[in-house]
Amino acid sequence: MDEEKGLVLPTRVETGASAAHTIKGAIKAGKAISGAAKGAAAGGPYGAVAGAVWAGRKHIGKIIAVIIILLLLPVLFVLMLPGLIFRRSG
């Protein structure tokens, strides 16, 4: 009986933490949708896009950084090409 009680508390804590994380995610999603809805009310579809961008402005920098890195990969390969072709074994 004591072993069962010892296992119940961590399970309840994990369940509560999981529920709190789910609620936090739902709140963030609700804020983003709210921003898009406010923009749609103010300026139609373009306002909805602007509202969604404004609501997700914290993630925009990360997305732009990933896009820039992906676009610079071919440049990196081109810059490395002469070293791969003309490498001398000494």
C-alpha cells in the first residue's frame, strides 16, 4: 500500500505539469489567432496577415535566420570547391 502511494504523487505531478504545458501552448495559440482576428477586423485579409505576423514577431527572427543559413549553404560549397579540387597531399 505504501509503494502505491509513493507512485501516485509523481504521476499526479507529471500529469499536472503536462496539463499546464498544454494550457500554456493553447494560450499562445489563442493570442496568435486573436492578433490575426483583430487584423482581419481592421484591414481585411491583409490586416489578418499583418496581425498574424505581429503576434508571431518573436519567431520571425528565428525563421529569417534559418532561411538565410539555408540560402548560404550553396555559397559555402562553392567557396570550398577550389580547396577540394586543388588540394595537394604533402
